[in-house]
Amino acid sequence: MEGDSRKFITALKDNDLAAVREVPKADLHNHFVLGGSRTYLYEQKQILIEPIKKPLASMREMDGWNSRYIGERFSSSNMRKFLIEATFAQAKHDGIAILEIGEDVWGLNEFFHNDIVELIETFQEINERIAPEVCLRLQIGLSRHCPVDYLESCLKHFWGRPEFYSIDLYGDELAQSIENFIPIYRRAKEEGLCLKAHIGEWGTAEDVVRGVEALQLDEVQHGIAAAESEEAIQFLKDRGIRLNLTPSSNLLLGRIKEMAHHPIRRLYRGGLDVAINSDDVLIFDSDVSKEYLKLFEAGCLNAEELDQIRLNGLREM
């Protein structure tokens, strides 16, 4: 472990991306549909996907990107599985030791014939075939846009399956009240799942606190709004809540103005457990290793701090 830390710190200081990639890291916030290797997609299927190159002016531009490069192209079961392959190929290339990904509950019927065993075995088989050195943490995905009764119906197939590690709620933070999902998260807690949700990417520090309290979360995806409030930081610190951050995503979606002042600095130096992740590699063209280098080069955090964050991500909660 000490050798890895020395290598990682030296690689950052030398601006050596290849060497950064050789050191084990975790990716705990990765949406596999957009988390794959651009090279793998092109070499295997001649599919060329261009990333965005400047901050978006609106989410409408994001929708336009999705329509152009994703659209109906991956709407079949085989192509959905191909995206899983691409994500494991990306993780292998980037030195990811722990990868947390999973399927949205609606995808069970859409892509896996409503067969939960097929879904689980697909992820496991691709993991073993493409990147057996990567530890898969299989996640249950929920869209905040969906009616709760619909989600509960879908989840009947997922409950009681020990292969799942976590549950995550994502989508528009304003789509519906976070409290609507309390019954689902109460059941997920009984199932022993790690409880996660996307909060505080677009909302406020108060939204982060409210979401953690309502759903009894273990981890928050994004949560950068908490940096606006010392009370929120202390609240998260007291409860040992990890924030799984995605700096390039925040920059290119216009949530921050420059990497040098990313909220991770205040959050980490305020004593919070934070992890650095990729979010959507195909959109933002920044994998986990690049994220570490960008933060170091911008002077946001020093190499020793970034190594400690790397180690935190590899630690069991």
C-alpha cells in the first residue's frame, strides 16, 4: 500500500497519466451506459462518440448530445450488454480496483427479459471475461422521474438478491419530493444495501441534509452544495457520510466555474470522507485517473491529499 502511495504521488507530480492509471483506484459513481471506453466502442463496433468540449449552457444541450450519440443505437439487449463490456474495458484501462455500477430497475424488463438471474449473470460474466481483476459492486438504479408505485413493482425482482451491494436514486432533483422514496429506502436498509442518492448537484446544502435524514443515506452522489454551509458539512461529518464527487462533470455542466475552486477542497479539508469518480466518461472525456490529475494540476488539492482520497475510496464503509 505504501508503495502504491509513493507511486501515485510521484505520478501526479510528474504529470504521468499512464503511471496514475497503474495505481489501484475506486469508481463509485459511474453510470455504465455512459461510462465506457470510447476506444472499445470504436474498435469493436466502429461507433464513434465525441465528448462535449466546453461547459453546457443548458440541460437541453445535454439532451441533444444524448440524442445524437446514444439515442436508439443501444436500445437492444445485445447493445445494452455491449455498453457493460465497454465500461469494464474502461475500468481495466484506468486501473479501477472497485467498480460500482448497475442497471436501472426499468431495464430488467427492457433488456433482460424480466429475468433477474440473467441480469446478474450478465454483469458477472462480463466482469470475469473483460476485467476479472476489477471488483464489481452491483447496484440497483432508480430514476427520480418514475412513479414510486412503479418502482416498487420493479423492485420486487431485486429484493432478496445478495448479489446487489447498493441502491442509488438519480435524475432531476426537482422531479418529486425525496420523501416519496422513504418506503423504498426503508426496505433497502432492511435488505442490507448501501443507501445512496444523487443530491446536492443542483440543489442546496439544505437539500443534502434533508435527503440524508429522510432516506438514512450512507453515501451521497455529488453533494457539492454542502460546501455552502458549515452546518451541512458538520452534519455529514458527524454521520460519516461519504460524498462521491465527479469534478469534470460539475465543471462541464456549469456547476463550478473552474477546477481550482472545486468544492472538494473545502469538503475534504473540512473533514468529510470524499471519493473521486468518473460519472459519465463518454460525455465528459475524463476517467478517474484524469480527475486526480486535473485536481492536482489546478492546485485544488495537493498530491498527498489526493492519495488519501484514493485510499478512502478503496476502503470498505
